[in-house]
Amino acid sequence: MNDFLRFDGAHATQAEAQYHSPEMVRQRAHLRDLLALAPGERVLDIGCGPGILAKEMAADVGSTGEIFGIDISESMLALAGQRCSAEDWVTLRLGRAEEIPFGDEEFDAAIAIQVYEYVPDIERALVELFRVLRPGGRAVILDTDWDSLVWYTEDRARMRKILDFWDDHLADPRLPERLGPLLARAGFVQENLTTLTFLNQECHEGTYSFWLIGFVQSFLRDQGRISPAEAQAWAAELRALACDKRYFFSLDRYAFTALRPAL
């Protein structure tokens, strides 16, 4: 896996900035409401990133609980370790969704945000998730359907080409449309499904789509998929549309709440 997909190095810093956008703040609050953590619970954060959610969940479970975060990126884990240094009930380690480094039935709850769409063997990852949850345990899983993306442009051919290339950075850019049956096949009972829409009519450092432009440009540059000049022209058009008050961006994410049935 390349550094872009691991979100290592500069990509980790870029990703952390995105986590502070209002859309992402609202997303974390919504997912924590769905997870409904109680003091003393043991929670697994799959793909914990820079540890923002882990720190928030640590407050939810208190010092009598435990938060365990795994990630494939050492850069992300370093950021998370710094952020959660005061919460000694937060444990962080390298780990993959397909090979969770914990024993059977260890967790009351688990959460995976924007992780499974990157995982080639989603069936194995869901079996692993089921394995580490105790009977009666719950999971919240959020992923994006990138077909839901609406991004205004006056050059639709260029936008379509760029977004088709962007899809290639994912194992499944449309995972939510088939995630329900996959959860059932792994043994879960789906309890709830909610949607989150990221909607921007402005483009600046306080918006999610501002940072997404940078991610797309980085991916295109790293992969050599189109010329730097074309990628720059694409980004420049979006900035110009924002200056002209004609910017529009909308993207849907889907949050599944699933239960491992009690014995």
C-alpha cells in the first residue's frame, strides 16, 4: 500500500486538518450519539487516524473504560499518541481491519469511519469485527458512496475524468449500497441506517471540500494519472467558482449501526 493510502507523512498532516472542518465535527458527534457509549465500556476504534475521536470517546467511557485504536499508518498513530497522552486508558497500536490484533469477544463496541471502503477483503474485515465484539456488542460503520458526489464545474469532461481516477484510490467507492447484506452475511443484525450530507457553497480552509481538493491533487500527482497542469487547472476553476459565489459541493455518507446478536 502506498503512502497516500496509508496517510503517512505530509498526507497525515493534511488529513488531520480536514478532521477539524465543521462537517467532520458534526459527523463525529452524530456517530458518538449512535454508539451511545457508557462509562466503563471497552471500545475499538478501527482506523483511528490522528486520535480525535479516540480522545472524545475516552471522555465518554471515563477512566474506568478503555479505548483501543488501531491504524496502518505510523504517522497517524504518532499524532494520536500525542493527542491522547493524558488519557492512559487509551491504547494505540498498528493493526489492520482484516487482521484485528485482539482476541475474541473483547469489546463492547467498535467504530470504523471511512475505513472499509479502502479494504479489498471486506468480507474478512467484517468477520474480524464480529469476532472481537462480545455477544450483544454493537458497531457503527460509516463510509461514502462516491456516486453521490455533486461538484459544480463548467468543464464536466475534466471533472468526470478526475473523479473516475479518484475512485481508483478506493477498494470500493460505492460500498454503502451493498454493506447491509455484507453485514448480515457476517452475522450482524442491522439496527439503524442514517445519512450525513456534506454540503458546501463556499470553499475555504473551514470547509471539507477545500481539503478534499488537496487530497485529490495529491493522489493524481502521486499516481501520475494526469498532467500537473490539468490538475492545477481543475483546482483553480473550483477556487474561481467560489470567488464568484457559484461554488457547489455535496456528498453523502452512510452510517450503519449493527449488533452482534446476544447468545
